[in-house]
Amino acid sequence: MIFQSFKMALKAIAGNKMRSFLTILGVVIGVLAIVVLVSIGQGANSSVTASIEGMGTNLISATINARRTNPVTADGLNELAENEAIAYIAPLTNVSGTVKAGVNTYDDGTVQGTAPGYEHIRNWAVAEGRFLTQPDVDNRSFVAVIGAEAASEMYGTTHAVGETFTLSGYTMTVVGVLKANGESASGSNDNQILIPYTLAQRLSNSTGISSFYVSAASSDQVTQAQAAVEAYLEKAFEGYNTRSFGTQYSVYNQTELLSTLSDTTAALSLMLGGIAGISLLVGGIGIMNIMLVSVSERTREIGIRKAIGAARGNILMQFLIEALVVSLMGGLLGLALSVGLVKILGPLLDMTLTVPINVAWMAIGFSVLIGVVFGLYPANKASKLKPIEALHYEG
């Protein structure tokens, strides 16, 4: 019974190739849109998560927003570092100036002053030479650790230890080259030029610290470490702000940032999936349209079948199966094209894109549901036709 209805459905679809193709195409586009857009959304979420995790272990960041007075000092940070919940602490100071290696000016780099702990906080590795040391900080040494890209641009090689460059007229010696790590949520270290923060303060004619990073001793102590940082800043800014300490500084940890961005990308994925779902609904409307036309064209056929004993359920089943076959063919073809398109888009978008199994099943299930929902009305209409009226239908 069902097998016979299936054969008749395939015959009906093959009898109107162009119309069937266009209807299937609508479903294909809908499934393709759902799978690809949701895959991109999930890929973006994974990429953001990996980037944030690459920023450092148990990372806490503090940014000083005060414009006039900045009471955050190196002595204060050293005292804060004695807290048992804190493993490493490192200030970060931006430096503006012209970087020249020989006759070449390097404009693509970011010059920042920091301390030895920054290497561990950010999980960075030195490919050649060494990182900044405490004596470099204490002596305001004219030394620098540079990124792999900066080394290649400035000297044509990543083996740049011992080379020199000038920063705003001061001669700097390269003591280390960082291992290339590509992009992360906070940028790349490949174009970084790191110098002792005490030297950076001297070059910037400033004693304040605009931001600093903290690495908690363990993941269980992140909250404790953040509380210690906030307590230090509140005490440091006491008396500098008459209303709210919060306007003078901001503190956030890696978990909070990850949660916020994950929620954002998840909402984006949901929105993209919803938009794609609308296109599949349009495909469902196409199925209803072709089935209504098919019922109209085959009215006499329905009358003959009823006249020779076909039950209403037989007619209903036949047209419903036709709708299901069209939607299922469109769903499977759309899924196959989606897998191929995702493989192409991955390298182009610089993301790791895959088609999750649950998304694939969801797309197929949704396409079948669309076939049932939008095929039910035409099938029901066909099953209710009276044999005598159907036989006299001239269409």
C-alpha cells in the first residue's frame, strides 16, 4: 500500500520535472541556509572561545579609566602580588613612538611596556633568546622582545636576537623573539614589541600604569584573586572619586568575558537559524502550491480511483507521500550541498567549520515536517473530492 503510493509519488514528480525541480530547489535553499548559517554561528562561537582561552590562564584584566590622577603604582602591584591567590601580575603601558630598523620604519607594530610575568600570564613562548627579566625592569634597560612578524618585517628573518633598532631615537637591543601564535581575542603577539614598563614610563614621561594583567594561582582562586584586585583598586582610588569607584577602573576575568561573548554568538546563531528557517517555510509554501496544482490537474484521476473503490485514506496517503518525497529529496540534497559549502567556506573565513550531527538531523526533520504540514491541506482536499464531481471535472 505505502510502497505503491511511493511509486505513484515518484511517477507524479517525474511527470512534471521542471515544476518538481523548482519546488525541491526551494527546500534545498532553505536547508542549505539553515545548516550553513548555523554552522558559521557555531564556528564563530568556537573561534571566539579558543581565542579567549588563548589570552592566558585564569586571566584577570584591570583597566584604569581615570584621566587626571592614576594612583596605581609598581609598589602597589608588588604588594598585591603577595596575595596567595595571585600567581603572576604584570603592568602594561602603551608607548607611542617611531620604530626604525636601519632605514626601514616599522609602522605595523604595537609597542608596550610590561614585566617578566606577562609571558606566563599570556601563555606566550620565546622562540629565540629570552623574555624580559626583573633586572631589565629595575635598570630600565634598553632591551626589547619582539614578535615573529615584527622580526621578519624589520630584519627579513625571525633570527633577530642581537639586532638593534631605534625607538623615538633611543637604540634598543633585541634580546628575544616570540613564537608566532596568530590572532587571538586580544590581538596577535606577532607584531608586538615589548620593552620594560619602567623604560616605557620614562619614554612616555609618565609614572602611572594604565592597565595590568593578573593570573590567578588556580581556576578555583579566580574569584578570590579578582576580589583582591578590586579591593586594591578601591583603596588606591579612595578619595579620588566622590561618587563611584567603578568609573575610575574596570576589572573583568576570562570567565566573564567568555560567558558574555558566548552568549552573544549563541544569540547570533539563533538569529541566523531563524532567518534561514523563514526561507525553508517559503519552500514549504512552494510544496503546498505544487500539490494544490497537482490536485487540480488530477481531479479526474482521483474521481476514477474513488469510483473503482479507492478509500479516502488511500488518496490522502498518496498526496501526502508526494509532499513528503519532495521535501525529503530537497532536505537530503540541501544537506549534501551544505557539507560541501561548509568545507569551502572554512578556509575562506579562517574558521574551523563543521556540520554538527544535531543540526543535520534538525534540518532534515524540519524539512520533513514542512512537507507534512504544507502537504496535508492539498492531500486532505484531494481525499474529500466526490467521485461524480471529480469525473465531470473539465479543468
